[in-house]
Amino acid sequence: MNSLENLSFDQERALIRVDFNVPLDDNGNVTDATRIAAALPTIKHILAAGGSCVLMSHLGRPKGNDPKLSLSQIVSTLEKHLGQAVHFCDEVVGEKAEAQALALQPGEVLLLENLRFHDEETKGDEAFSAALAKLGTVYVNDAFGTAHRAHASTTIVAQFFAEKKCFGHLLAAEIEAIDKVMTSGEKPVLAILGGAKVSSKITIIENILSKVDHLIIGGGMAFTFIKAQGGSIGKSICEDDKMPLALSILEQAEKLGVKIHLPVDVRAGQDFSNNTPQQVFPIDQIPNDWEGMDAGPASEESFDAVVKQAKTILWNGPLGVFEFPNFNTGTRSLGDSIVAQTEAGAFSLVGGGDSVAAVKLFGLEDKVSYVSTGGGAMLESLEGKTLPGIAAILA
Ligand code: AMP
């Protein structure tokens, strides 16, 4: 398979799908340039190898041409990060874009207008993909966040590049991190799944059960398991219709020799608010008018002991309502345990929207091995799906 390292970029024009879907303020200023900074290693590699770059991305969800979502607004931020001038084309495909792409000299960069100004992008339109393909001689996909979409720029365009296509650094690193957890990681492998609902994580649980040695189930999800086993969970969040499924997961895990760890106690509140009175109860003895909102101190300790045994760790989903400062202790404590175990040599991958928000909130994002940038793409990978954007490069 081709990679950024073994493909020649000398005198080539690389058409790169990046993820510049960055937040903007009301004046069109970039408020968080993380995604722009993350794309630099791939761009710089190609420029240093004697190539030029045609960058394409979406920004927001425009309906047709929308100046408020023009990528022209990010040019100055990109220039600052890249340390050089960037050409901008106010069109995506067509004569003007082709002329500007052809005029590029080695070492130069061109940014195209927002791909989603054309609805052919999300439709995966073949003619639009062919028009995009005219802009480059090599195709590079470096956008993990959209790799689960069979859009023109993420998937369909790849078919016009026979051998001359590869993953960028960012996408390659995402694939490697997920692969470490799912297939090649050092044992024991631990997955920690939290968040609100069993139903949204069930496909992940089913897929990873045969791949892990330990599984911590925390957050709101845990209560369905506790109630299914006969526990009293008060007015904690629960999906009654998923209780048989919870029992069958516990059974399946036992057959597979996978240890499932549930919280043993809980920090509960009387209503769903930050300042509600708080009390700790055993996880299966929550009084009727109380609601479990965070892992309790004994759970923190028992989860810490599990994390300490693991060599490979996947974390998806918070252990409580971490958005309320009074109920973020369990999630924070788990983050600290993972950081300590990472420092002791384990590989740790944090992915999926809310756990990423949590590690950022606690300032832990640089202290775990890898934080995944793609919410939906990450979840679909963990569900065992082959992402179309990845398959298109491997084809
Ligand atoms: P998810 O998107 O499925 O990972 O769920 C994340 C959400 O789960 C966060 O917004 C948390 O506030 C919520 N959550 C975690 N624990 C609980 C709980 N015990 N009760 C209600 N919501 C919870």
C-alpha cells in the first residue's frame, strides 16, 4: 500500500482532503485552529518533497453558496500556521480552479472554496468527483472526521487516482491508534465505555467484547445493567427495554472470559442539576427519589485498580454528568488513572465526542497517547465498520 513516505511528490500536485471545519466567531475569525495545525505535517511533508498542495475541505453545513461559511475566512490563519502565503480559489471545480491549480509551482499551496457549496459533494456525485480529480496528480486523504462518509472528496474521488493515493499523517495515525486497540495492542486490553445510553453503544460493545480482556461500563449506561441484575437504581437513567440485552452481554462476556466491571457506588442527586443535594449510595441501593449522576469514591478506586493492570486502554464516554462541576469527580478521577497508566507505559486512546470534551476540560489531552479527532468516524470504527474513506484508499 502507498503511504506518504513511499510516494514521490516531486513535481506532483497533491489534492489533499483536509478537515478545516473549524469554529468561527461572528466576524469570521477562527476561534480554535486545532484542526488547521493538525493538517500541517502532511502539507509540509509534501512541500518539502518538491510537490505543491491543493487543499479541499468543507466548513459547516451550507445550503448552497453562503459567504458566512466561505473558507476564504481561514486563509490568514492557515498562512500564519504554515508560515507562507496561500492562494485561494473562490470556486471548487471548473476552469478557474483548474487554471489556478495548474499554475501552482512546487512549494506552493492553493485552498479551494467550501466543498459543500455544491450538493454534489455530499451526494458523492461521480462527475463532480471527476472534476475535483482534475485538480491534482496525487490524492491524499487526511480527514478522519469525514472518513465515514462516502462523499465526493472523501471517497469517490479516490477512484480516479489508481495507485497514486495515500493517507495523510493524521488519518494514518488515527487508523494506527484504532488498530492498536482493536487488533494489535499489548494485552491486557481494557475498554471503558460510559455515556448516557446502552442503545447508542450497543454495537460497539458487541464488536469489542471479543477483542478486550476487561470492560468497564460506567456512566448512565451502567444503571440498565444494575437494574437488570435486580438492583434498586432510584430515578437514575435506565432503558428498561435493553435489560435483557444487558444480561446477555454479561453472559456473553463470561463465556469469552472478559471481565466486566460496573460501578460499585454512585454519587446521586435529588434532581438533575449541579447544585442539587448530593449523597453517595451503593450502586444497587439508590433510594427512589435519588438519581445516580457520577461514579462514587469506591468505584473510582476499583476502576483505578483495573486501569493499573491494562497495557492498552480505550476510553469512550464519561462516567457521569461531567458537564456539572459537582458531578465530574468520577470522570476526572478516571482520566487521572489513565494518564498515570500511560506514564507507566500503556497505550491509551480517547475517542468519541464527550470523552474528548472531558479530557480537554481537565487538561489531560496531551497526557494520553492519542485523542481521536473524529467523533462519528471513531464510533463507526469501534463498531467494526469499514469506513468508505479508508476503503477507497486501500482499493
Ligand atoms: P454519550 O454521548 O452517549 O457518550 O453520552 C454522554 C453524556 O452522558 C454526557 O452528556 C453525560 O452528561 C451523560 N451521562 C453520563 N452519566 C450520566 C448519568 N449517570 N445520568 C445521566 N446522564 C449521564
